[in-house]
Amino acid sequence: MDKFLTSATHWFPFWTVLGAGLAFLWPWLFTWFSGPLIVWGLAGIMLGMGITLNLQDFRDAIRMPRPLLLGVGAQFSIMPLCGWSLAVGLQLPSDFAVGLILVSCCPGGTASNVVTYLARANLALSVLMTIASTFAAVAMTPLLTKLLAGKIVPVDAWGLFRDIVQIVLLPVLAGVALNRWTPKLVGRVQTVAPLIAVAIIVLIVSSIIGQRAEELARNGGRLLLAVFLLHAFAFSLGYLTAWLFGFEDTIRRTTSIEVGMQNSGLGATLAKLHFNASTATSCAVSAVMHCLIGSAMAGYWRWRSARHEDKAND
């Protein structure tokens, strides 16, 4: 059973693309998942992340500060600047532009950990980068969104901060506390929690795609181009930055994936709470796009690693 759950979780990119495709064709399959369900669903994902953490994880982060700081720094510099540049340069409609900027200012998502594993990169570092950027996002996401999107539409930075605390920080801390004080309960839940998180992310993304299917069919071409370029640049620049700092290949891959894959579910939820459904569309498209690009990159890196291993064994 455990092998089945793990295998199903690793197919996360496929489930996301499948859900988005079905939602585009038959929106009613997913549009029921909306409103408070999205907010509570995302909080549940963050709680699930929290129960996988303990104090040792934070000690490990202290022991590898350079790559960790690089990953988090790149997350909140490369991505936001790319998002703002593309939104302005491609002259996206204001709703799409704000959504693109918002998702580019979000932390790394748990999907990055799955793709890191598939890419044979540094999984422990990926998890630590996701944790660190999630905590940093409590301050960085509202500040960067206000700075970069505030000239397009009014941005309530304090409201964003408050909701990130409620949706992200408190559930993660609650999960850490549960792991510390109820280890037996957590042990029973941990095997199924990742797959539940995958299911919730797929529901969030598919619901938003379904709600905006007609709009995407009419006006989605420029948005698709912008989102593709956003993640393509982020993956590439993340890898290049780690290379420039002299890190070895597995750390370069890890940094690339962490910078290229955002917590699009958080972006979509914040967009629905503070802007409108059209703004959330950029975040939903981002979730599909980063899964497609991330899966392709992981497949290439996995193939390259296998080839190097075969050469070493010859």
C-alpha cells in the first residue's frame, strides 16, 4: 500500500495536467470546489507540510547555509523580477498581470520536492529550501506584490500578510507541534498526507481553470506565453545562478527547480481573496506550466544521470 501511495504521489505533474485539461473541457467536474473549500484545502496542505518537520530539519538548514540562502534569495529576486518584466513587457491585461506578479512572489511549492526527487537532485536541500521560502514568504510575498503590482492595482499588503499567517504560517507551526507531541498519530497520517496534498492542489488548480475556461479560450494565448516564459526563465536562471556560485550539479538542479516551481495554490487562493477570479487564472495556469516544464527537466536530468552511471560502470 505504501508503494502505491508513493507512486501515485510522484505522478503529481500528470494529475495536475490531467485535471486542468478535464476542467477546461468539462468545467462542472471541478467548479464545485471553490470559496472556503480552497482556503481550508490550502491550510490543510500546509498542515501536512508541517507534520513532516522537526527540529533536526532546522539544524540541518543551519549546517548548509550557503546553498540554502542562495535558493531562497534567488526565489525572491529572480522570479518576481521575471514576473514583473513579462507582465509589463507583454502588456498583459491588468488582472492577468497582477496574477502573474503575485504567483512569481510566492514561495516554492511542495511539487518542487517531488520533481527534485525525480530529477535525482538534492531532495533534503529542496525540502529545506521550500520550508525556508515558505516562512520568508510571510513577509516577502506581500511586500514584493505591493512593490511590483501596486502600480497596476491597489494592493492590500497588510491583508496579504494576515492571510499568509493564517493560511501558511499557523498551519505549518501546528504541524510541527503535532509532530513533536503526537508522533504516533503523525506516523499513521504521514504515509497518506502527501497524496492528499496532491489531490487538493489538483482540485484548486482545476477549479480555477474550470471557472475561467471560456476566458482562457478567448484570451489565453498571451497569458500562456507569459507563464511559459516566466517558468522557463526561472528554471534557467536558477541553474545558472548556482553554477556561477560554483555549486556542484545536484545543487544546481535543486536550485533550478526551487526557483522555477512556485506555490501556485497559495497564489490562487490569495488572488481569490484579495483580487478576483481572473487574477487567480494566472496562478492556475502557472501550476500546470511549471509541472510540465519541471517534469520535462526532471526526465532529462534523470536520463543524463543514468547515462553517466552507465559510462562509469563500463
